[in-house]
Amino acid sequence: MAAEAVGGQGPADAGEPNHGLRIFIIWLPIAVIADWLLYFVYGPHMPPGRMSTSAASQQFDIKVMSVMAAPVMAFVLVYAAYALIVWHHREGDDADGPPIYGHARIQATWITVSSVIVLCLAGFGTYELASPGFAGAGAGEGPAPIWKPTNGAPLQVQVIAQQWRFTYRYPQFGGFETDTLMLPVNKPVQFNVTSLDVIHSFWAYQLGVKADANPGVNNVAYTTPIQTGTVTVRCAELCGLWHGAMFDYGHVVSDAAFLAWANATKVQLASITAMLPPYATSYDPTVIPTINKAMAAAGIGGANGYYYPPEDPVQP
């Protein structure tokens, strides 16, 4: 009887309820409440947070996709629960259900709703990726980004990946290299990401920035920090034995604090900076020994000298 009422094949018993309407009445408030909780309550706490413009954009994207997916998930759960409660097998009822050959209206509705959701998500995702000011993975990142920030000249930070550590060069402050990532708040940043040995991946989690570090390639990523705080930096590409130990922490500070740090570090590392090869978007492998020598003088292990964390007493 239940199948007849839902499928629409054959006459239903006079006392048979309208199961479709029942399911809809149960599903609608659950879907509305779920969307409200996801967007307004849990949404502001979704990863990766709102520490930068790119992170805020990614958080917004996740909220929108969650809001679109929640009603679908709610319908599946409500329908399953309703079926278990209303249409479960009852003692003494061993009769077969009526044969069902399909229901054109239900099929057309399901296909239409599913297609609209998928196409809307595809259009939304494409717009978010390709539009300036958003996450920019399709337009504002990579070896040849097609747009640049328009809110002022960006601070350039070169991210140099090496087994198994990240170091950072600041070409606008004499090109010194350090293992400290320091950024000013409310100023656009241009990360120039490269590698000295194997493929790595620079992932600044709270900034919503992730860019592959390939030898001989300069991958560009833009963002603007909008909150001060600590940034977790990890390698997101399996790069060798100590890949799991390749992480550090960066800091977003006030503009005055950043300038004080940058100018002091420039003076402190002047003699070591003179040992480095000239700043370039990527480095020829033949200059890596020179970089190693300078890094060793600065007390920074890495590159083909192979950095091992001090908490690991056994070295391969």
C-alpha cells in the first residue's frame, strides 16, 4: 500500500496517508534549521577562519556549499527514517508489495533538482576561483597569474622549500633570508614559492594559501592578512623521510612591528646576505652549495645539507 501511495501506481486505499506530504512537512523545518545553524552559528568558525582575504573567501565558499548540501542530506536521512518507521515489516504481513514501474513526475523532479544544484555549484565555484579578490586559485596563483592585487604594491616574500624546512627571503629589504615568516596586517602579500631540491608544497593554513614548491618554477600566491596572529605553515607534499617534521609558525603583526623586525633583521643578517646568490624567482642547482654555506652561517639547516629536527636523535 505504501509503495502504491508514493509511486502513484494503482489506486491507494482510502485510509492510506499522503506519505510524500508527510515527508515534506518533516523535512522542511529540519532543512531550514540545519541551514540556519550552518551559516550563522557554525559558519563563522569553519576552517580556515578569517585571518586573510583568501581564508575568508574560502570560509564563505564552504558555508555556501554546506547550505546547499544540507537540505539534500536532510532529505535522505528523513526519508530513510520514515521508511524504517512507517514501512518496516510487520508480524504476519508476508504479502509482496505491488510492482512499481516508475513515476515520471518524481523522476523528472529529482533529475531537475539535482541538475540545478550541481550547475549552481559549478558556476559558483568557477566564479570564486577566477574572480579577483576571491580565493584566486584559477587567476591569482600559479606561474603566470592573470591578475594582481589593486590595493597597493604587495610585500614580496619568497618561500624557499628544501628538505626539510622553509626559509623566506624579503627582496624589498635587501634580500635577506630567514627561517622566520613575518607579515604585516592589512597589506597585500605576494608569495613567490620555489624549491631547491624536490617538490614540496607551501601551506599557510590560517591564511588560506597553498602553493606547490617546484624546483626551477616560481608559483605566485596573493593574499592580504586582515587579522594579527599565528600562522601554521606545513609542507603538504610528501617530500622525503622527514616530511612530517617540515612545519613552522609564522606571525601576522602590526605594520610598525613588521618594519621594526625587517629593518633589524636586514642589519643583523647583512654579512650572511652578502654570501647568498642574487635574489631570483628560482635558483640554479649549482648555487645551492652557496646557499647552504650561508644558511649554515646563519644557523639554519636545510637544503641539500638536509635538516633533521633536534627532537629526532637518530639521523639516517
